[in-house]
Amino acid sequence: MNILLINHYAGSLRHGMEYRPFYLAREWVRLGHQVRIIASSQSHIRALAPHLDGRARLDETIDGVQYRWIATPAYRGNGAARVLNMFAFVSQLYRQGRQLAREFDADVVIASSTYPLDIWPAHRIARLSGARLLFELHDLWPLSPMELGGYSSWHPFIMLLQAAENYACRHADAIVSILPKVREHLEAHGMAPHKLHIVPNGADPAEWLGVADQLPGLAGARLAALRRQGKFIVGYAGTHGVANALDTLLAAASVVGDERFAFVLVGGGPEKARLQAIAAERKLSNVHFFDPVPKQQVPALLECFDVAYIGWQRQRLYRFGIAPNKLIDYMMAGCAILHSVEAGNDPVLEAGCGLTVAPQDPAAVARGLLALFMLSPDERAALGQRGRAFAMANLSYPVLGRRFLQACA
């Protein structure tokens, strides 16, 4: 089967996030299918941009997956420049659509760019190819910018996004959603019930099942020192952003006030400097900040944690469910997890791999941490092993790749 996957922000192990398109495509290639990913040359989440050197496009193959990078204008942040970048990518899909249909001869075309505007050129390419059309739902647009950003439903861009979502619900042959609780919403916008398939985010088992090397650098040395001091390490690894509710973790560190605890925050992001200032102002000597570590060192990092923390804001949008990559990493690492959330689903509860407490509630987070602290090391290890077993059975890309293909049939 020839699979054409359109994802504006698709990355690779070479370029960095977004990894999901690459991992799925690689599984499909391993199963004997031919896959081409169409992606933008510019993305705010990639670590490394492809080098087009002034060309309109670049074709290359990475681990058996064909890529076509389409030149689009650079941008930063979430303002007008990002919107122009989206329109540039979608317009190029229209211009190259007939050629893509002719040269690749797709059996399946997947529109998967987070925002839904790619559904229109994807449908055209599918029609020209005589292919099945799939729509992959990552986030609910336009609901996300409306509920998180406060945009009016009458804003012209929001109205355009809503028209695209409605079109996808009516015209896609199947819809694959990362979020598990979207059925009612999508059916309200025209989706027939039989179209929906749930395929969450996942992990590559090969990155986790080997013996992790010792963590190098300053973070490795400092964490080893904390371990020698007998500290109970509560760790967070990932972006330091508003959505990650790290203010709550810092407040919980103040509430716990136990010298046996060490709170370790590893990563970067727009909120990091402010969080460091808060920790200094409150004299939180038990809080330690470290720079991000490379992806291949994350397993070694997570092995240093006694408990891994993930938090969320109290946000109505999460009623449709969550599927965070960070949580899957914690599970694959065999961490006992403290999850601070209120959402339509709770993978920690499903897996039985930790405790879940209310979001944005420092006292609840502190109580949860103390409860996990009171467990024996063997009991915490058992929680972590349940999480790893759950992730391997339900959230590994060999499993998810096959599940996704069921929607393609």
C-alpha cells in the first residue's frame, strides 16, 4: 500500500519533534508499505530544519521513509507569521497536488497537520489518486484556540478552521484521533459514528528496553550527588510552559518542606526563567533546575527519579482526553508517577502506575508525593513495572502502527 502522510510539523530522529509521523511511517515501512511524508521546511518545534538551500522542495529518505520538505517562510511564536506559514504550506499542497497524485499513486492520503486546513488539498490529492482519505486529529481546532486563547467563534480565522473541521468530519473516509473522548464532539460536526478510530501517542520500545548508560554532564553529576545524599528525587522532564503547571510543583515543594526530598526540573521553555526566579525568591533550596538533555539520554535521566511528576492546568478542554508523550516516556522508564490532572481519561489510573491528584492544588500534590514516599522501594518499583507493561501492550509504535492501518483498510 502507498501511504501519503501530510503533516506540516513532521520531524524525524535527525530533525527533532514532531516524532509521531516518523515512528508510525517507519512501522508501516517495516510492514512492507511505501510511505511518503509531506512536511513544511519551517516548524517551531523542530531542533534542526532541513536545508533546502533556496529550493522550493527537497526529497530525501530517512530510515526507509520518503520525505518531501516544502519551502515555507520562517516564523516565530503563534502570531500572524505562523498563520502565514500555514497558508503557504496549504497553498503549496494545492499547487503540487496533481504532481503528487501522479508520481506517488497513493492508496491512502492522511491529513495530519494539527490544524485542519490541510483537509482540502488532501481531499483533492486523494480524489486525483483514487485513494482513501483519512483525517488525523491531534488537537481540537478551532476549539483549542477558542478555549485556551479566548478567540471568538466569529473570528474569521476561527470560522475558517471550523469549516475545515466540519469538512473533515463529513468527507474523510475515516478519522484517527489521538484524544480518546472526542466522539460526541465530532459527531456534532458531521462525523458518522463508524468513522472514528482512537490511536494515542506512543513510544519506540527500542529506545527504552536496553540498559541505560549513566547520565553524563552536570545533570548526571548533580543527580548522582543527590542520590549519595539519600535524597528522594521527584523529577520533571520536559517543556517548562504554562500548560505544564510547574508553579504547582514549586508550591508543593514549599509545602513538603522535607529535607529528604529533592525536586529536579529538567528542560527548557518560556516559563523556565520565571520559575527559577520564584524558587530563588522563596528560597527553595530543595529545587534544582537543569538544561534539557538529548533525546537519547532521557532513559538514563528518568532512571534517576524516584517519582516522576506530570501536571496540568484545570482546563475544560481536557474533557476530550489527553495523550502526552511525556507520560508515556515515564511509563516506559518504569517510573512511579504522580499525575496532577482532571481530564476525560487518566492513563496513570488505567495502568495502575502511580497516584492521580487534583490539578493546580499544591497541597494535593504534596500529599500525593508523601504517600509515594511512604511506599517501599519495591512497592514503587512495582508501580513502575505496571506502567511499563501497560505502555508496551498499548502504547508502543509497533502496536499503534498496526492499529492505525486498520483505519486505512
